Amino acid sequence: QVQLQESGPGLVKPSQTLSLTCTVSGGSITSGGYFWNWIRQHPGKGLEWIGYISYTGSTNYNVSLKSRVSMSVDTSKNQFSLKMSSVTAADTAIYYCARALGATVTTLDYWGQGTLVTVSS
Amino acid sequence: QSALTQPASVSGSPGQSITISCTGTTSDVGNYHLVSWYQQHPGKAPKLIIYEVTKRPSGVSNRFSGSKSGNTASLTISGLQAEDEADYYCCSYAGRFTLLFGGGTRLTVL
């Protein structure tokens, strides 16, 4: 059974960089055919796709966030990461990592439990 | 890209059927057979309940079904149960390897 677990600071100061890591267990991140996603949910609001990375390092980002987002993968640790720069209060949200089937990228079949990140001084 | 359009809320009584719509454009829902639906209970992560418009993952009740017509996808829940009370989100492929979510629909079981 594949499991995903987000980790990282729960509090980030405005203008700084948000950094989160997702650890995958129960399966290898290098198993072909998957995209590893980050999705966020503002408090009491809907889901927003941030982007994804493949185990080879190829990425695709939400156009609205592209200038501030970067993702990386560490296959030796079975982890992938998100960095979002120049954060503001508007970036306060629950951040989820999720696995998508590569052939049908909208099939997000495994999700982490989510981690709340608050942007505040 | 704007979020896909879903009704903010729907309700139904136990045993009834309800349908949640998800309206997009010819650039997303209307152009691809790649719509998925997620159920989210309070404080929990979303759970995949429908993928590729009509398919159900193993373990998901057959009371959940999906369909699509033109730019609108739909999720139908038959034989409503109290445990179905949750938020529901649609998701569509939007081209160029990007995904788009709906705004979410809160289902209340009366």
C-alpha cells in the first residue's frame, strides 16, 4: 500500500520561501508511469493544483504559480519536494502531495494527509 | 485558467439520488475524457471516487457513477447514505499537462 507523507515548517514568514517534502513509502518513486503532485487548499476553500514532477525530474506547473514554484525529486530518499518563493498570507493553505497515473494525469489515486502552512510574521 | 464550475451545495434525503455537475470549456472537460471526482470529509484528504469520467477505483461503492456530455461532467450518487455527506471536487485535464479543479460542492444528507 503506497503512502505519502508531507513534512516541513508549519509557519513561514512573508517574503520567505516555503519548503515542503513528500516521502513516499510502500512503493518506489522511480516506478514508471507516475507523476508526483502538489495540491493546496486554502482554509475553507477548494483545491488548487500546484504542479507535478516525474521521477526523471520533468515538471509542469500551474501557470498562475509558475514564477514562484520549483519542484525536485530525490530518488535515493524516495522523496519529492516543493519550494515556493516570495510567499504572502495568500499562500496560507493545507498542502497535499499526491500520486497521479501518468497516462491519465487527473487520476490522483494516493494522497498524503496534508500539512497546514501558515504565512505570518 | 478559471476553476471548473460546480454548484456550491446540493442536498438529498437518505435513499434518494443526487447529481453534481462540473462545467468547463472546450479546452478542458469538453476536449478530454479525463475527468476525475474526489470526495473529501472534514479534516481529511480527498479520496478518488471516479476517474476517466466513468471508472470507479476498486473499493468504491457502485452507488457512485460518472458521466459527461459536452463541456459538463456529472457525478451521480444513488441510494444516498449519511456517510456520503462530504465535499466533492471534479478535476479535468486542461491540456499541456495541466490539471484544473472545480470549486467544490458540499453535499448535505438531510
